Amino acid sequence: MSEFTASADDIKNALKDLVCELKQIGEDFINELNEIEPELQKALGGLDTIYATGKHALYDVSDYIGWYNHQRMHSTNDNYSPVEYENQWNKAMQELDKKWASLCTKKG
């Protein structure tokens, strides 16, 4: 087993960097929530909606999830919906796999 040694300053700097990263993640999350709140309220008919049954609430939530994943454009995804972005990612990875395979294939 190897040992890891670090000075107190190294540890402080690493912790400071970690705190900054976590703070940024938290701020990004809050910004995303603030961005979608009006759409969520519209999709669910306002947050004060009282549903007769859980089934009715489930319908509204399902509609919202469908809209969120298939129609809503996300700035962090180059303004593609999550499904469109994932499809583009998968296509790019397939093309990369093909290129890699062609480089690894012996010719002749």
C-alpha cells in the first residue's frame, strides 16, 4: 500500500477547491430550479392544485416529465432537449467506435 503525504496548505487548498466546486454545483442547481419554476407551475396548473386522486396528480406529473425530457430546451445541452442531446451523444459515440475499429483493423 502506498502512502500519501500532503502539507497542511495542500489540504487547505484542496478543501477550498472542493468547497468552491460544490458551491457552483449548488448555484447551478438553484438557477435551474428558478428557470423551470414557471413552466412547472403552468404544467401542474399551479402549486395549489388539489387533486381528487393520486391518479390525476400522476397524469399532470407525467405530462410535465414528458415535456421536460422531450420538448424543453436546456441551455446546458446546447439548447437541445435531454432526449435529443442523448441521441446525438449516442450517434457521436457510434461514429467514434467505427473510426476506432477501422484504425484497429488490419488491412491487406
